Amino acid sequence: MTTWTISGAEAGGRLDAWLAARPEVGSRSRARDAVERGKVFLNGEELSYADLAQRLRPGDVVGFWPDRPGSGRPRSREVVAARSALSVVYQDSHLLVVDKPPGWLVEPLPGDAPSEVTLFDMVGDLLRSEKRIRPYVVHRIDRDTSGLVLFALTPAARDELKRQFENRTPTRTYLAVVNGTPDPPSGTWRDRLVWDADRLVQKRAHAQEERAKDAEARYRVVERFTWQSLVEISLVTGKRNQIRVQAGSRGHALVGERQYRFARPRDEAREPEFGRQALHAARLGFTHPATTHHVEFTSGMPEDMEGLLRVLRGARDGTGPARGGQPVTGID
């Protein structure tokens, strides 16, 4: 990489004009192209298209990496813009753990033309400079579920992690805000579920239905509010939409749930407005595919769910519009 330090005489000019004057770049169009391909850095930080108009300051260090691996094609501006929100919890040469905000698809939906930036796109952009490394999706969470998502970075790691998930050995713990309070306050939900490919929904099935699969989750009530509860749910199996359909079919639809509402107890009439299903993938543990050591990662409650809990606690404790309810215990 070639680097230059901005002098006092050069300060104040636009970055794209300054780059265009360098013989190594040669024009503003080439400067834009270099930025879009991830070849330009300022004070050690990779620049995006939006940075081209910024003014340089004395002492700034501009870097130019013309043969950067992975820079053969321009990067999508949408991916570059979205990747600023990518939160990497852990990364090594075998795996990557990401804390996904709500609203992002993990990967493109099967059969759909690419129409939006996905978490897979952003992880691929993050790794573009790594030779012979590509991400592999190990498991998924719903678009509007927040929290931890695991990617493998080698075929061997992918195969080993997939084996663990098939054998149900990883720990996957979620936090959900549901309507009502499950009774008893801890236990196990067991169902037979079948995926309806036409309606794209999960359905409870009869025990003998041929296409149905076992779904099992352990739960415990963490905190009670006036009309809702915070519940910790640990997956034993990992079926699509499993927590949402199992809670909803028992009359405890997640706050914000739009699809899996089978029974409507009186609690739902007092459900607060929330822009998504209140579900967060808070803890993920598994055996590292290379070291064979147990590793565990956690994700704190996202801001929108923290805000929801503040509203519910205010209502319960008398600082909001309703009274009643009591806390059960804290989150481990």
C-alpha cells in the first residue's frame, strides 16, 4: 500500500480532487472507482463513496492499495452503506459470530431474485480481502428476530458445525416478550410441526403426519408484567419460526407478532405497540470446530426491546398507565 501524509498546504481540498492529482490515480473517475473497490483509506479506515467529498486536514494519512485482494469488481454501494451497522462479536480463521439487528435477512430467500442487502452479503464484503475465504451460513434466525448468527469460514468448519446442529448439541437461548404468563412458569414445549410451503408458515401437525417433525423448547418465566411476561427459551430442536408458533399456539403470542396468533386471550387487547416480534437470540454456545473447546457468546438486549421492557415495567410498578404484576427473577 502507498501512503501519503497531508501537508498544511494541501489541507482543505476535497479528497477526490486530491486523489485525482496523484499520478497513481490520475482522474476523479478513477478515484471514485478506487474508492468503490475498497482501495482507498484515510487514517487507516477504509473509505466509502460518500467520503469522496470530505475535506482533508493537516496530518491526515491517505492510503492507496491498488492490488488489494477482492477489489477486482466494484462493491455495491448498498452493501457498503449497510456494513457500517455490522457488529462482529467474534472472528477467527474458522468461524464468525455476528450480532444481527432486526430487519435484516440472514441470506437471500430461495428462488428470489436479489432485491435487498442481506447479512450474508455484508459478511462477504467484510471478508473480501481474505484469499480463499468465503462465509457459509450455519443457522438462521428470522428477519425480524435480533441477535447472534454463526457463519463458518471453511468447508471443514461448516461440516462440523452443521453436524453439531443436526445432533442438537449447541445451546441456543432466546429472550421473548409474550402476552400473558405461561403456566407453569417453567417447563418444556413439545409439538409436531410441518412447514406449509404454499403459505410459508409453520403449522402444528398430528402426531402421525408423515412430513411433520419434532419441535422441542424449554422455557422459564424471567419477569412478569401486568399483561405480558419476559420469557427465556432454550431450543432443543431448531425449526423455522419454532418459538413463534409454539408460544402463539399456547395463547402466548409474542408481542408484535403478526402471523402466529391462534388464540386471543384478554391480555392481547392490552398489548403495547411494537414494530416486530419481540424475540432476541441472546446466547449461543457450541464446540469450536478446530480447537474442540466449548465456546459461548452472548448478545445484550437490543434498544427496541429495552424500550419495550421499560414501558411494561412502568405499567407494572405504577409509573405507567397500569398497576400490578411482580418480578420473578433476573436474567442469568
